[in-house]
Amino acid sequence: MNDPAPVAETAPGLTRVVLGVTGGIAAYKVAELTRLLVKASVTVDVVMTDAATRFVTATTFQALSGRPVLTDLWQTGADNAMGHIGVSRGADAVLVAPASADFIAKLAHGHADDLLSTLCLARECSLLVAPAMNRQMWANAATQRNVAQLAADGVAILGPDTGELACNENGEGRMLEAPALLAALIASRQPKLLAGKRVLLTAGPTFEAIDPVRGITNASSGKMGFALAQAAAEAGGVVTVVAGPSAVATPSGVTRVDVTSTAQMADAVMVRIGACDVFIGVAAVADYTPAATHEQKLKKTPDALTLTLKPTVDILATVAARAKAPYCVGFAAESHDVERHGEEKRKRKKLPLLIANRAQDALGSDENEVTLLDDGGAHRLPRMGKLALARRLVAEIAQRLPRS
Ligand code: CTP
């Protein structure tokens, strides 16, 4: 079972968000989203439709956001009675969640008969919509037509998920969870530095089997690899992660290929590499694997046990040596002399860019402190959270990509 999606402590690019709540049982999840946004220092203006107030009270959102909740087109408190204009001005995004089938229909047709639909029309910022409804309502041709119209109008449609629905049925129509909505809001504000670029990453540890129940692995969590995958997807990249055993959740919009051993990781990379623009080797790949795997569980004896190990294939060096290699980025975890060992590794593997860090700083931690090594020398970055670092590294990689 995966960990829940990592919850951002900060929300880069977001200062003020308008949350539009329409009538649906999933409105309770937006209470959680409000809390997450406020925790990330984002000002939240909640606007509720009349139907929404039948599911969650305005008092709940007022308490969580610390601001008045707006429900009425005619009583928004604006001096010139132009509240529908004022509410969305200066906002970084408007997110309608849950978005009912009825509200989606209104949006698709440009209706403006309540505060929320009016401010959606009057807004200058991006609009995101998180549908939540019964599976038949979602599948209905009219809803699909309306959603397609919104997408064509540049509205971001978030989900819905498939799963258990409030009506006790199972299917597509479940609203995304609060952390996924927060991630989508943040992603909507990130510059599209990798627009259309195909990015392949490796992440996590590998596991080299000794027998059916034992193996050799390491303490890599996969957090840095998945943070980079998330940042690359936010930047508009088409992202695939080949991951060794890792409990980290797959960021939205990222394709995940699960593998166990180095050999499997190498195979999964090689079949995909031809179509790639960027390859980032973040995985802590085992350098050795048992020369022979025992088919049956090894039995304990009083004698010492000697395992013979053979070297594994170096995935990154193999990719970098290809005739039409993608832009290759390596990681190096060193216990000492980080820059010297890192630069040796970069030269040996023929990489344009290597990201070096102290192994004891990075493994399993939520933060990291790295040095970028390229032909121009060493560039140190300050210590920061892995997601913030990942966004910075994506910007660093994007500016180094050859112009096509
Ligand atoms: N790498 C790889 N395939 C391997 C080993 C490493 O793709 N079989 C990649 C890693 O994903 C990382 C970089 O190469 O990007 C790390 O290089 P490596 O020489 O393995 O570093 P260390 O494991 O730190 O090596 P050493 O033990 O020699 O310091």
C-alpha cells in the first residue's frame, strides 16, 4: 500500500485561491483542502452555492479559512456591489470542488445566475474543476459533452477518480482527495519549462534476491526520484518513473513502472529510452548482485556463509553511451569528498550534469543539500525540502537542455 501523496508544506505560486463549493457530499473533503491551503500560508476565499450549504455549513469554512464565506451574489460586502468581480481579482486560481453535474453544465454554457457562476465568468486567473457525482451522471452524454467543452475552453478538469461512491455504487465519479487537489493547484502555477519533453527517471532502491525470501537492498526511499518526477510533470513534461520497491505514492500525471532488481530496471529503461529527451538516474541501484540466486530458502548451518557477488549493469552509463543519448543526469551519494568523487563519476559516465550530495544527508530524509557538477564547475544549492529542490533541479536541467 502506498503512502498518501506527500502534503506540501508550502504552495509555491499560490498566494490567494478562491474555492468554489457546489452541492455534493464531497464538500467535506474541501474542508480538508482549505486546512491544507491555510497551513501552506495561502489565503482562501470560499464561495458556496446554495446547494453546497445543505452539505457543509458556511461556519465550517469560515472557521477553517479565517475569512467570511460568500454565498450570495447580492451580499458580498463590496462597496460598489460588484462582489463577483472583486472576489476573483488578484486570485491565483479558482477551484470548483466538488463540481456537480449541474454546475458543470452551467459553466459550459456560460450561465451567471449565482455568485460562483458569475465570478467564474468574470475571473482573469485559471479555472480548475473537480467533478464529483454518481457514475451514471458522469458517464451521461450531456455531462461528457459539457466537460469536453470546458476542457476545450482551457479549464483544467481534475479527476474524477474511480472507487466507492456516496450513493453506495462503485465506479468513476469520486472526487480527488484534498492532497491531490492541492498538488493540482500548485502544478497549475508552475512554469512549463519542460513542455512536451519526454522524461524518464529511475527511483528508489533495487532488491537483488539471494533466495525466495532474502535479498540485498539499500535505504533509498524513492522520495527524491518521485519529487523530481512530480516537478517534471508540473513543468509540462511527459514523465515515466521506473521504480524499485518504494512506498512513495505516484504523483498525478506520472506513469509508474514497478521493478525489483537492477536487471529488471535496466530492461524497463532500455525499452523506453529511444523516445526520451531527458534521462535522470535517481535510483540507488545495486552495484553488485548475487552470482547465483538460490531457488529454495537457504537453511542455517553453524558454518560461515560466503556469497559471491557479480557487478550489475550500469544503467546510466549505458544510456549515456548511446549514439543518440538523451540529456543524461546522474546522482551521486558520497560519504566524503563529495565534489571530487562526484566529478570523477560524472567524467567516467560521460554525463553533462551530475547532482552530488552527502549520502548521510539524503537517504530517507525529507530534505537534501546538493551540489550541481557540470562542465562549468561546481554549483552549490542551499539545503531545502526534496520537492522544492526537485523544482529547482527541473529549472536547472531545463536551462541546460540543447535547443531543438
Ligand atoms: N547508476 C545506474 N546503474 C547502476 C549504478 C548506478 O544507473 N548500476 C546510476 C545511479 O542511478 C546514479 C549514479 O549512477 O545516478 C550513481 O553512480 P554510482 O557510480 O553507482 O554511484 P554510487 O552508487 O554512489 O557508486 P560508488 O559506490 O562507486 O560510490
